[in-house]
Amino acid sequence: MAKKKTVLDFIRMKENGQKFASIVLYDYTFAMLAEQAGVDMILIGDSMGNVIYGYDGTVPVTLEQIITHSKAVRKGAPNTFIIGDMPFLSYCVSTSETVANAGRLYKEANVDAIKMEGGRRIVPHVKAVADAGMVVQGHIGITPQSVAAQGGFGAQGRTLEGALALLEDAEALQEAGATSVVLEGLPAESARLISERLRVPTISTGAGPYCDAQSLNFMDVLGIYQMFTPKFVKRYAVLGEQIRSAIGTYAEEIRSGTYPAPEHCYGLKEGEQARIADWVAAHKPD
């Protein structure tokens, strides 16, 4: 099993022009498979609100839910760099509360970093968490927790002015102590402008090929989530259809009596069938 990477490894990879792979997931089994597949980084995202809990968005997700899922992911991927997403209102209320909540995620789930959405407005909170000895990943561009204030999920940084504003956000996060920054929903050239000016790695979620890493949700990678597919997603499998077909066949075989077949049943010890038959014959119901 490969040794778990550190923030210094990721910075060296950026310096050497070596890309790395991040994936978003939420449970033990898929974390185990992702680690076996060799991903470098796993994010337990608040997108679980949509794809796991069926919420309309990420806002209802609680810190307790993030902690619970992060514990499961850590058990499945003990040798992978794991990031826990800070949910809506678990930060930004006060720096002391931000540090306390980040500390809970660190201590209870044993994550390697926490992620916070926002640019210059969250700098005091990023600095407070970093000063407390924790690793912070920033997140700018489309920020789902504040998507209503952005007017929807439209791409950000589509003009020079917009790209430069995001660059200011990214540089502010870096100076506050963030060791990587997620760029979500940016034109590729805007993301390139930012990536080339940061010392820390940038992670693209729909921000083109010029970032230092790419990150997609495992539900999208595997073609499981059926409700919505963003423009930037590439499906590497179409498991949603296969899963639906397999469960449908399973249900039909139960109804038809095809399952379970003899090979799915346990056998008696030798000689016990006759004894059971004798007992049944002697104890016929009235």
C-alpha cells in the first residue's frame, strides 16, 4: 500500500508539474476501493446532502453528518489524504466557533484537512484554523453553500474582472494559510491564470485542465447519480443502469421462485434429513 501523501508532497507535485487525483465520496466501501485504485486525495463533501440524503442542496448538512461519514471513509482509506468539508454555518459565525468545529472534525474523524468555501470574506477563519495547527483547503468559484447569493450554479470568472477577483480570493486564502484551493466552475483560462500564480496546488472541479489536480464526485465518475450531470463531468462507467437492472432481476427472481436455488441454500449434517422427516411425521399438526 502506498504511503499517505502530505501537504508537502502535493506542493512538490505542483512544483514538478505532476498532476494528482482527488475524488469525492462518503462511505467505507467506496473509500476502500478508491484507495486500492490509487487516488491521492478523498473529500467527504457536503454534496452528500444531494446524493446521499436527498436534500435540495448542501445547506441542511450538519457537522455531525460530516463527522460520521468521515469516520467511515477514514476506516476504508487509512493511507489516503482525507479532507472533511465544513458544512454551512459550522464556520464564519466566529473564529473561535470555527476552530472548535474544525477541531471536532479533526479529533473525532481523524481527517488530514478541512475545507471551507469562500474567498477574502473567510480569511480570518482560515487563518484561525491554520494557526491552531490544522490544514485548510480553500474553495472558490461556484460555492454551493452560497449558491443562492451567486444567483445559481452558473460558471464564475468568465470575464477578466471576474478572474482577477477570484485570483485575489485565492491569493488571500493562500496567505491566510490554505495549503490548496478548489476551483469550481471556472473557464479553463481563468483557472490557469490563478493556478500559475499560486504556490499551493489548485484542484479543478469543472475548471479545466490547467489545475494541479482534478476532483469529481464518485457518483458521477461511476454514472450512478441520475438527477443531474454537470457539463464538466466525464462518466467512466454507467453503473446506474446496471444497478437498476440487477435489482429488478433480483426482485423478479424472488417473485418467480428462481431465487434462492439449491446452490444458495445450506445443507443439513449427514443423516439429519431422515431424523427431521421422522420428527415431522410424528408431530403432524391437528
